[in-house]
Amino acid sequence: MRIKEMEHMQRPREKALRDGIGTLSDAELAALILSSGNKQRTVDQIAHDLVRQSKGFSRLTDMTLEELMQIDGIREAKGLQIVAALELSKRAMKARSYMFSIESPADVAVWFEMEYGVLKQEHFVCVYLDTKGKIITHKTLFKGSLNASLVHPREIFKEAFLQNAHAILLVHNHPSNDVTPSEDDRKTTTRLLEVADTMGIQIMDHIIVGKDRYYSFKQHDALR
């Protein structure tokens, strides 16, 4: 059934306006973002295929523009609409994290998962905080498998002094989505804690992220 044939108040746009965006089903939300179909397929048919191909959106952040365009009815324009919506969400989470003081991993977990958890290569990121726990800046300092020889304290703490940071939040991703710390993760954390103590700079936490989960060294009493 074409969307024009649907009961007027049941169309995704009208339903969202009437009851709130959160009341839409996955397919209705996808249809709202896609906005229209084409001569061959209705927008709701395309939306249902998007939900199915992305396994209920669980794979959506992993899908490239090329993969999206393999769905019948999605070409460059619609693919970019989806990619743009995801990027907007990611930037909103990052902007929110910058706005408030960081008190727990939950304050930044969604941003880290969205931005780094989906990457296919390990990235080691340092988030530099002021005395109130607010983010000054964040930088990706190392890429590749995390080990003690790769992660140089010199680069981490040089940037901390340049930013006049009071504390550092360490973050890296596990492309496997298994966020269990490896032996190298633990050794690297211990080494950086020792240097931080000498430098007089606090390491607030070390967080490992996957695309939908995270591990906090602090929460597991492993930050020592």
C-alpha cells in the first residue's frame, strides 16, 4: 500500500507531530528520513528493506554509502540522507559531552561508541579535562593495535601540558566489539598511571568501547 493511501493521521509525519517522534516504529522512522519513494517502490517498502538489511538498525552505523545503495530504491541522495542523520546524531552526542562536566563513563559512552566503536582499526584517544571535569579538547594520538611500545606517554602528556589539562580520560576501541581488556591494555594503563603520577596529572579513567558497549577500568576497580 502506498503511503498516500494510508490513513492521513497514520502517516509517519502526522503521527510524529501528533504523538511524538518516539512513537514511530523503526520502519516509520526510516520512512520519515527517506521522505519519498520512486516510480517503482513506495517509501514504506524501501524503509522496511532498510530496517531488514540493517538488522533492525543494529548494523546501520557500520553500513557504508555503497552498502546502503544496494537496497532497491536507495541511491546517492537517499543514502546521504541516512549517513547525514547518523553523523548529526554523533555530533550531537559529542557536543553534549563537551557541554557538561564528565563525572562517569556514561556521560561520554554514547558518543565514544558512535564515533569510535564502529571503526575497523583501533584508535587511541585522549580527552583532556579542566579542573571542573569539562572537556577542553580530545585528540586521536595513536592508531593500530594497542601495545606498550605504540602508546608513547610523551605524546599524551605533552598535549596535556599544552592544553593546561587537569585530568586525562583515555579511550580506545576494540573493532571486535569485545571490550574485555587485553593484557596489553592493562600493561599500557599501568604504565600511563605511573607516568601521570610523576607528572602530577590525573588519569580519570580508561574506557574501551565497542559499537554498543564499553568497559571502564575505574568502574571495575582496575585503575591502579
